[in-house]
Amino acid sequence: MAASNVQTISPKELYRRIEAGESVDIIDVRTPAEFRSWRAVPSRLVPLDSLDCKRVMDERNGDTKTPLYVMCKSGMRSGEACRKFLDAGYDCVVLIGGGLLAWEQAGLPVERQGREMISIDRQVRIAVGFMIIVTGLLGLYAVPWVAWFPVLFGVGLLQSGITDTCPLAMVIARMPWNR
């Protein structure tokens, strides 16, 4: 979800600008593995977990006036990236509304390579579900104090929902299969 001070543009409107010959700079803030499996054709990769706003702007020859368009799969991570740019003093960032899902749904060009990878969100749900099952069973049948682990996982999920940040997702995003 984008903050109210983040500018937003629809994929169709942005693509109209591209077709009109306007030079646009689109960064995709998903993981490298996600980007390799599926991307908007004119985008380049700048992963959120290693986003350095100053470096991105320096790579644009210091151009802080031309809009920088930011996308991810659905708009959540790109909203976070836009807030980072705004916090760093760069106000020329524009969120691509709906992300890559909306881009493809609008019939705009995408490139797919190989098989689609499992999203970070799904990997987190798989990992937490597995840990709850294992520790729950261990707590029931072997080591009673281990039954507290599902409570800790629940606290982590609650914290993630409230703050919209997930430490486990950050760890999983750094795993070799997501690089």
C-alpha cells in the first residue's frame, strides 16, 4: 500500500508515455529470481533488500527531476521503495499502480523466462506453516516446552501484519534460490 504522498501512475498511462517516445526509467524492486522469471520489458532490477536510493539516483547522472517509476509484483514492495526514496529526499519517484500484475493484465509487454518461481510471500507461509506443524507435534509428543514456538510464530505473524515488514521474508529473500 502506497503512502498518500507517493505519486501513482497506471501501467496503461505509463505505457502511453513510452509509446509517445518519452524516455522512462522503470525499476523493479522484486528479488533477482522473481525478476528473472517474469518482468515488464522496459524495467531494470534494483532489489528492495539492497536498495540504495543515492546510488540509483547517481546512476541516473544525478537526474533528480525526471520521474523514476517503481514497480514490484502487486505494489506493496514498490510502495515501500517509494517511501525510502521520499525519506532520502528524492521526490521524483512514481509508483506503478498494481505492479506487474496490473501491467500484464493491461496487456502490456512482459518477458517470461523458464519456470515461475514461488513468491517470497508464499515461501514465508510455507516456512511458517512447516515450523508450526513440526514444533506443535514435538510439543504434543516429545518435548512439551517446544509448544511455545507456535506462539512465537504467531507473534511474528502479528508483528508482520501490524508493521507491514517481515523479518523472515527478508531472510528468505537472501537465500541462494532467490538470488
